[in-house]
Amino acid sequence: MDDLTGLMYPRTPTGAGSILPSPPWHYSGEMMTVEFRTDPANVAELLPANLELADDDPGAVAIIWADWQSCSNNFDELLDPSRAQYKEVFVVVRCKYEGTTYSRAAYIWVDKDFAMARGHIQGYPKKMSEIWMTRPVSYGKAGPRLEPGGRFGGTLSTFGRRIADCTFTITGETDTAGFVNGHPMLHSRFMPAIEMDGRDSLDELVTMSGFDHEVGPVYSGDATLTLHDCPTEELTRFGDIEIIGGFYRQVGTSMHEGTTVWAAPNPMAPVQDSSGSGS
């Protein structure tokens, strides 16, 4: 029998049926960011035991709406755009591991299955959702311009319920698109054991960063954010929030591999007794 191929499920005779092509993956898109502050305890409860709060401004959080076009290294998806285009919203906090500060997606939602599968490989806790965000225009009146006075909105819904919405109005340009999502990403990859007895067959901390970055001007401005109650989501646990600011930027980057920085012992491995024989 021939070996089955493909990066992820389903692995097939040719690999073409896999939900996701092999890396590298290339991304171009628009990112609208709202940064806010909450009680640092609300950030701490989102971190696993081996991570700590960031030293500076530990209650700072970013929620980011993004409209992406992505592809693999043969660029075939660009001529079949339903395989390339997707939107996502992610909630980013900062954390510290062994003295280094990282950014971490505590929550993230996408609207395409291939983007969700890719995120699960990378440790992003992606869920399916419905996402909309205002597109900038260069001609006509049916959209904002990337200039002072341009007004944007973003919405996020799951299971037919609105869970977040934001507005952003450009007031000018600035040097950086905020500070929360400005570090290498540190994520958890885990999978419960099939016995469903409380063990994980996979439990890792992984980090990654992109390459071949290209960025456009950063537009800053005034922002609003509303988080809504929902039986399947927990955004309102942030409680009362203080808006720091809003940012909009066009970006491009590519990704390939990451690095495992910590892995739990495999609970499924055979136990060795003191004599070295299997038990």
C-alpha cells in the first residue's frame, strides 16, 4: 500500500485533499487594532501555569480585526480566491516565559476551515465565526479613505450572536501599531488523550515569528469597543475596560516553522522501572 501524504488531515494518495497545503505560507492583509486595559487579574486567568504576566502594563490587551489573503509557495490559491481569502479576530495579551516577553492569542475566531486548521498547527485557539470589517476605498463614496476622518467598523458573531463590535476613526499617522501585539507569539498546542481521562497526549508551548515582513503606514485614531454576553464565549470577563487607542495598517508577512520551547512529558509513553525494563 502506498504511503498517504499531506501536511494535515485528510492524508491522501496525492496530498491534494489535505485541508491545508504545506508551508511556507504568505499573508497580505489589513489589520484594525483596538488596545484597551483591564484588571491584570483578568489577563492572568488566561495564562497557563508556566507563564507570567508581562512586567510593564500587565492589563493591556489588543483585539484585532484582520482581512487576509494567504497562499502557499506555488501561489495557486490566488487564482482560486475562495481558498485564499478569510477574515479573523484575535484577542492578544502579553506574557512572560523564562524572562522573555511574548504576545499570545488568548482567543481567536476565523471564517474559513483552512485558516482554523493552520492556526491549530501553530497553537492559535481558532474557532469558526462570522466576521465583518469596513474596507478602505480609493475611489467613490462607499467607503472610508486611509486619511484623517476615515471611519471604520468591525463586528464578530458566533452561533448567530454578536460578541464584539468596534469603531475606529483615523486622526493621523504614527510610528507603531500599538505595543501589545509587538512580540514573538507564544502559544499552546494540546490534544486530549482519546481515553478522555484528563490526560493530554500533546501539551507544548511553541513560539514563532514571520519573515519577509512588509508594512504600510500606521494610522492611529479614536476607537470604541463593545463586548457582549454570549453563552459560548467569555469576552465579558474582561469587565470594565479603558480604551488605549486604535490603529490601522496594511501588512504582509510569511511564515514557515516555529520552535518548541517547552513540552510536557508524554503521559502515554511506557513507564520504565528502576531496572530499566518496561513495566
